Amino acid sequence: MMKLLLVALATSFWTLIASAASHLSDGEIRKVDKEALKLTIRHGEIRNLEMPPMTMVFQVRDAALLDGVKAGDKIRFRAEKSAGGFVVTEIEVAR
């Protein structure tokens, strides 16, 4: 019984991880503005925001997200709507 419970918990954990990763959108960084904490991204569909592909400027609250990214980088990212606009909350450089 305990073994079955552990298998169920492990399966649920990996399903949650896969679900979170699927909420990342594909994009390409066009411009990094570290002073203004902004990124210009040409992106595909952003499903969680019901947004079609386009190029737009996103805010970044955490300046550390801008470290290690530059114009031309292909990325996967998460964006959320905030009172002041759209904010990037996670970035992964695509490999």
C-alpha cells in the first residue's frame, strides 16, 4: 500500500513539473534595457495570457533575470499581467 502511494505521489509531482514547463512561451530577445528593467521580446503565442504572436516590451521586476541574456538569444519565458502591464517572471535561454 505504501509503495502504491509513493508511486502516485511521484507521478503527481512529475505531472506538476511538466505542466509548469508547458506554460513557458518561446521568444527571441530583441533588446535588453537594464536601466529601465525592460525586455523587448518577439514571441510566439502566450497561452496563459491568451496573447497572439507579436513583438512587445515587457517589464522585469527582478534585475537578475536580465543577467546572462542579450539581444538575439532564443528563450523560453513566463509572463504575467500586472497592474502596470506585462511582467516577465522567468527566463530560460533555449539550447
